[in-house]
Amino acid sequence: MKTRTLLFTGFVVVAVIGATILQAVSAGTGGRRAAAPAPRTADRGIAAEGRVVTYPGAEVRVAAERPGRLVAVHVREGQEVRKGELLVEIESDELQAALAEARARVSEAEAEAHLADLNRERRGRLVSEGIAAPHDLDQAVRDLEIARARVETARATVARHEAQLEKSRLLSPISGRVTAREVDPGETVETGDTVVTLANLGKLRIDGEVDEADAGSLTVGAPVAIAAEGYPGRSWSGKLEEISDAVTLRKLKPQDPGRPTDTRILAVKVALAESTPLKLGTTVELKIARQ
């Protein structure tokens, strides 16, 4: 009985040792083949910052072309305007008076030129009849040329005053919205002072900045996901339409304070593929698909 118990105990020990050895071998060799492959981390794309801007020519700062006091500002911020619409008027009473005087001088000079022309014709007949000397005809011709020159000078003065008068009326160079009005009636402006800023908000895109380390992964036409801090949980689609040929210093301040501000970047342009509520100048986060 005792012998059977010892044999049975020995058998159990051997079985346990064998199972342990087989388990160890399986874990070291065959177990690797049976194990499921580790999940691959999803590629989230290239992170970048950007800002909503207009296409070139779709935002215009209208500036005064001559100094003077503003007598009227016909627009307000947020107003839609059409190309050619009157925006601002600068005082022009003196210019209008000068223009009227210049036009009168043109009429006077034209009358003198007409008289000089008649005198030349008369002197020409007298010379041909031998009554007058050739010198008299030469004098008449010179008087006509001087009179005609005075006409041209007077007309040039009129054109100059007309041009100045046109600069007194600032017209909208594009159709769009007034995004900023810098002046009010009664103020005095100097040449070059901005009075109104206009933007065509139907022509928006995004200026983005990508770290230079990701330059090799960019391709024109790549899909772009766009998000903005003021619109949590929302995103819009876009397309990479331009990639700069030169690496430059960062211009935009990163929204993530952990990102360095002195890195070198590659400027990109992103076209919006759908309508968005994003405002001009909004800072956005971009995710550009790697190619």
C-alpha cells in the first residue's frame, strides 16, 4: 500500500514537471507564432497651425490718396458693398473752384489760338500777293504755335485738377464686406491713411505652418482636417493647394504652449472644401494626411 502511494506521488511530480517544461518551450518557440500581432498605431497625420485669410486681392485696405478733411463716410462696419460704390468723400470746395477757373482759362486760350490762326492765314495771303514781307508770316506762325501751347497747358491744368477731384471720392475697388472703418466725418487724413478695409468673405483659405521635419510628407492635394478652439467637437475638410519652396521662421504663435516658437517651418496654403462658420483671422489646428 505504501509502495503504491509512493509510485503515484512520483508519477504526479513527473507529470507536473513535464507540463511545466512543455509550457516553457511553447512560450519560447511556438507561442510566438500563435500570439496575435500588436495593434498598429493609427497615423494621425501632420499637425500644423494656421489662420483663416483671404485669397490674394480679396482683402483691400482703402487709403486716402490726398490730404483733407472728411465730409462724409458712407459705410459702416459689417456693411456689404459693391465694386465702384462710394465709400468716403474728402472736402473739395477749393479744388472745384480751381477746376472751374482752369476750364475758363482753356476757353480763353482756345479763343486766342483761333485768333492767331486767322491772323496767320491773313498774313499768308498778303505775303503771296507781295503786300507783306515773309518775316510777317513767320511772326504769325510763331504766335499761333505759342497760342496752341497755351491751350495745351490750360488743358493739362484742368486734367490735374480733375484727377485731384477724383481722389476726393474714394470708391470701393472690390465687392465685399466692410471689416473695418478707421475714420469718421470731420477727421483730417493724410495721403496713405487707411480709411476702410474691405474683404470678400466668399474667398477664404488658410495660411498654415508645418514643421520643417514633416516637409517630405507633404503633397499638394492631400486631405486636411480643420478644427478651431471656438468650435469644440467640430471639424471641416480642406485640401492642401500650395507648398512653399522655402523654409522660414515661424510667424504664428502655437496654440499648444508646449510647442517651441522659434522653430523653422514650411508655409502651406489650404483650400476650404466646404462652407464653414470660421471668421477671417481665426486661428485653426490642421491635420494634414501624410503622403
